[in-house]
Amino acid sequence: MAETSTESGGLKRNLSLMSAISLMTGCIVGASIFIVPGQLSATTGPTAWLSYLIGGILILFSCFMFAQVGSVLPVTGANYMLCTGSVSSVWGFLYVMCYLLGDSFLFPIMSRTIAMYLGVFFPAINNHITMVSVIILVVTCLIALMGNDFSSKIQNGCVILLVSVVLIFSFGGIINADWSHFVPMFPHGINPVIMGAISTYYAFAGVNCIIDLSGEIKKPEKNIPRTVFVSFGIVLVMYIGMCVGLVGLIPADQLGVATPAVDAAKLIFPGWFSYFIALAAVAACWTTLNAIISAMSRVLYVLGKNTILPKKLGKTNKHGIPSAAVIVLSIIGVVMVLFSATIMQYVNVSSFYLLLTSLLVAVASLKIKKVFSKEYEGAAYKLKGAWYYIWPALAIISSVVFMILQFTSDIKMTGISIILLPIGVALYLTRKRKIEATGVNLDQEIMKGM
């Protein structure tokens, strides 16, 4: 396995703790933070914050699991390596397929949302959403190609802007709150609050993105667990603060509008603050887009290094970035944007596959102590005793439950997309047989890359 030095698998360890936290926070929080809390409040009542808390607790199961993976296996594509080593190379490839499918559907969602919010500043954009979305994707990939140092500075600035705007709004809403808006707490009963956790669970999706960048994080054995839990805490505070601030200013039953945060901000802030909300929404979507491109390109890079995919994907440019992988992703993103009708068209499918990736990693992590015994014993952070089994088991249960809920909410589109899984596995097995026909044990070669 690669040592925790300046490089791992050919990629430089140049991501600081701050940059890692910024990437993970940006990956999780999208522009929906300015919309969904208000719309959720209109459905659940003033306790929408409780739906976020429930969703946060459920995703916390996966946080413990992913923190262990990153600490025990601080390498590029750590989740893929875990799935391959603990179960099989087919299981690992299945993880890659689900991960790529889940995140690919985010390309049109995030790029189109950025374009729509930019329309607040430049109204002409509203007539060219698709074209602007494509430009946003291409520019984001060009920034990624310029290296971690450059892209991290932009990512950090965007996350600081996003967090600052959300906290300022939340604080303003709380200190100016009309607390009578919170009575009664459950006007529609407790069931809508519990069901609301479905959408809030998806709002925390992206926890695992930083794990696949483990090979580029400084002092990963310590910084990866710190990144996971600090980012999770920041995100949870942001969501709950937004919910409480909104209801404090506007009664819950009046928040089911297109721009609840903008409407609420006008009650206590100067008019220009609404532009900062729009700018923060742009930052939220761009940081997610940048983070998933970074994480996905590293997974493709590992598969290129292992010759499962074309070797060209395993090459890096002068900045230490897997350039071919980034370019491939930009092409995929452009195609997804051109063929998507609305920004929300792929939300359920994306959620389904991101949940499936957590399920696959959770199953594999149950064997991490046995298969990677040396790395496990030397890890700075690891699950011990009963918790070694409890957290992955809870992650498996919650993933299965929410996958079923997501599947039933859009049976047609999710069902059609599932057909891609056996096709992908069949192609992989064909590729594997060709490689092993040359006398190479592919599974062994994959694990040598650690």
C-alpha cells in the first residue's frame, strides 16, 4: 500500500485539511439549501429542522464507516480498492458504475441550476440555459485541469461565501424570529416530518466523495476522519439553521414558494442581500460540480492504471491531474446536459445510485479488518468492538430502506437505468477474461496499485 508521503499512485498529496473540508462541504451542499427547507416546512410544519436532524443521524452511520475506510486505506479510489479487496473485482467495478451513474446525473442538475441563478444577474441567460450550462461544465473541467492548488483556492472561496451567507441569514432569522410561528410544532402530525427525512437524506449525499481523493490528502490517516466529521457538523448546522431562520420569519404554511430564502431575507435585510443569496446558490452548485468531477476523475484514473479502462485514463498532466479522465467526464457532462429536460429530472435516479454506493461500501467494510489487517492495525482511526459491525449494519439498513423509497417514487426511470448495471458488469467480465488470457491475474494487479 502507498505510504502517506507526498505522493500516492502518481498523484501528489497536496490537499490540506482546509481544502478537504471545503471539497466535502461543497460536494454535499447544493443550491437546494435555499429552496428545500422552505418547501419542506410548508409540508411538515415548523419542525422541518427535525427532518434534517433525522436525515443527518441516518447519514452519520455512513460517516463513521467512510472515515474508517479513508484512514485504513489512504489511497486514490479508496472505496473502489476496499470493494475489490474485501469482496471481489466485480463488486469493485459495480461500485464504480453506481458511483459514476449517481454523480453523472448531478451534472445537468448543478450546471442548469447555476445557469438559472446567474440569470438573476444577467437576465439574457434565461433564454440560453442549456448553452450556458455547457459552458459552465467546460470551464469547471478546465479549472480542474489546472491543478489542486488552483481549484482549491476557488473552492475554498466559494465555500466560505456559501457558509457565510447561510449563517448570516440563519442568525438574522433566529434573532428576529416570531416564535409563535413554531406553535403548534406538529400541525400535520409526526408522519410528514418522518417522511420528510427522505429528501433530507439525499441532501447529505456526497459524504463519500472525499474518500476517493484520499491519495491526495496530506496526513490522510488523521485528516480524513477530521474532514468527514467536521464537514458533516458544518452541513448539519447550515441545514438546521436555515430551517429555523425561515420559519422564524415566515409562517411554515407560507413557505411553499419558489424562492423562500429570498422572500424571508427581504423582511430583515437590505434589498441587495438577496443578490448575495443568489451568488451563494451559484457557489453551492459550483462547489458540488467541482468536487464530483475531482472525485470521479480519480476513480477513472485508478481503473486506467489497472488497464480495466483504456490506459490513457491513468495518465496525469504536469499539474498532477488525471487529465484524460477529466476530459472524458466533461464530455459525459455535456451529453447529460443536452439530453436532460429539467434540472430535477434525474434527482431520484441519482439518489438511488448514491445510496447503492454506500450499501456496497458498507458490505465491503465488514471485512476490512480481516482483509487489510496490517493497515487496519496501523490506522489512526478505526471502528472497534461492536461498533465495527454496528455502524456498517445501520448504513446497510438505512441505504436499503431509502433505496426502496426512491425506487417506488420513480419506478420507470430508475427501473430503466438499472438495466445498465448487468450490461456494465458483462462488459467488465469480458474485459477481465481478455486481460487474464495474457497470464495476468487482474485482481492481484489491482491490489498491487495500493
